[in-house]
Amino acid sequence: MRRERSSASSVLVTGGAGYIGSHTVKALLEAGYDVVVFDDLSRGHPEFIQGVPLVIGELSDERALSDVFTEWKFDAVLHFASESLVGESMRNPDKYFRRNVAGGISLLSSMVRAGVKKIVFSSSAAVYGDPESVPIPETAPLRPLSPYGESKVFFERALLWYDKAYGLRSVSLRYFNAAGADPSGRLGEEHDPETHLIPLVIRAALTGEPITVFGDDYPTPDGTCVRDYIHVSDLAEAHVLALKALSEGLETTALNLGTGAGFSVLEIIKAVEEVSGKKVPYLIGERRPGDPAILVAQCARAREVLGWSPSHSSLREIVETAWRWHSREG
Ligand code: UDP
């Protein structure tokens, strides 16, 4: 039996128990959407679910997916569920192509069968690889350096063909470095193992165990890598705006989500020291294979197309909210 829900627009969020997915569920609920989460909980957290229906399942399980589309009627899908560790993808590409590509295509098949024709996709700056110039526009060549990035490019390209053949319109949102946490302190970044810089720098401040800076001989002002950090609540807002834009007829597109400003690894360490009042011990190590020196977004298109601009992404706010989240039991 199909459950007809309230007159509000109804959306399926794959990976809604994860870091960016759960922050987006919060923003969707605040914007009045009805939300159902589909998540296998391999990386997601049941405590991030926020009272919406949770279907536990894998994207490769077409039966489970088709049951979801039979039980509920959706206007759109937001697709976050994905493996997302660049290093792991180099060692185990099979996992990335099976889960991100095959799993994603299984989702698209179910959408086509159910007649759901709008999708917002979690893409990544990893689609660009080592850019020729920064800031990076959306028109830059897609030359990923890892199976993770390749899986995102593949899915973006598949989406173009699903539009041509089935009229499925999409917005691929290419995140730069997602960071920070919801100000409520109830949602935040919780990866195991954690590989991301800001949580690791905060951990070093809390434990006194040094963090390793991956290389200090890059062609950047202080020799360490520069990244464009964007607050997860700003990413969440962009998804809500992308959904609205699709409902208003936006054509399939891909948009960068970043701030346009870059910070070095050493600047991040300094910001954490300032916010926490603690010293961050660090060592200088080897470069991490595949790390470009500078990744900064050109983000004018997201502003033009969605009317989006980041409002929580000062480095101070990112680090303060992340610090509050990670030190909540400290
Ligand atoms: N980084 C580092 N030490 C760490 C983890 C990360 O120096 O223990 C650097 C990494 O080389 C990159 C930046 O911090 O330049 C951000 O890395 P992260 O893994 O957070 O995101 P990525 O840019 O790889 O998506």
C-alpha cells in the first residue's frame, strides 16, 4: 500500500544518517519537506535520524529500493549514500565502483520505474583532480585522480544520459571541503576512521597526540596544502535550494559549493589553537599521494543559479562549531 503523506513535498534521502545527509535532513524538515531516509548504517548513525522514517537497506538491493518507492510517493531524491575515502578507494576500487556506481545506478533505475524525475546528487571537487588553475570553474576538465573521484564523474555523466532518455533532471553539487557541525550540538562529523583535517587537528588539541602535516614543500605561501572549507550547514542549505530550483524547472547542471577562499593546513592548526585555547602538537610528514597543492572553488554559478551564498563558513564559525561537537564529552 502506498502511504500518501501530507501535502508537503516528499523526498527520499539516501545516506540521510551520515554527516552531510543528516544536516540536510534537518534543513529539509525546517523548510517543510516530508523526509524518508534510506541508509545501510555502514557509516551513518541512527541517532542522527531526527524522527523521520528510516529504511535500512543497501542501494544494490533493488527489492528494498523498489519497496520504498512503492510504499511512499516521492517528488525527488537527494542522493548522499556513498563511500568517500580517497585513500581507501586507491586500495579498493572495486568497493567504490560497486557501491558508488552500481549502487547509484540501481537507485536511478528505481527512480525511473517509479516516475521520480528530480535528483540532487552529492558530487565532489575530487572530480577535477589536480586543477590547471584556481579558483576552479565548473567548466574545468574532469580528470579525477582516484577511483572515488572517478565514481563521482561516472555518476554525473550517467545523470546526463538519464536526463536525455528519461527526463530525469539533476543537480550535481560538487562539494569542496565539508567541515563544521550543526550549532545545536546534536549533529556533527563522526567518521571511523577519521581522515579529515579539522577533526584530526581538534583531536590533537584534545589528546596532546601530534597530528602529521602532509608535506610543507608545496608551492603555497607557507608550503602546506590549501583547501576551501565550507560549513556543512551551508551545504545543507544549498541542497534545499537545488530542490526548489528543480521544482521550478531548473535544467540538469553541476555546481561547485565552496567559499572561494582557501586556508592552509598550518592556518587550520592556528585557528583550532585560537578557538580551543590549547596548543596543537604537529609533525611535518611526507606528502599524501594524490593531494593537489591548492583546491579553491569558483562559486559564482551556485549564487546565480540557486541564489546560494555561504553564511556560516567563516573559518572561525567552522572551527568553533566543530570544536563544540568534538569536545562535547571532553
Ligand atoms: N591533512 C594533513 N594531515 C592529516 C589530514 C589531512 O596534513 O592528518 C591535509 C591534507 O593533505 C589536505 C588537507 O589536510 O591538504 C585536507 O585534507 P582532508 O583529508 O580533510 O580533505 P581532502 O582535501 O583530502 O578532501
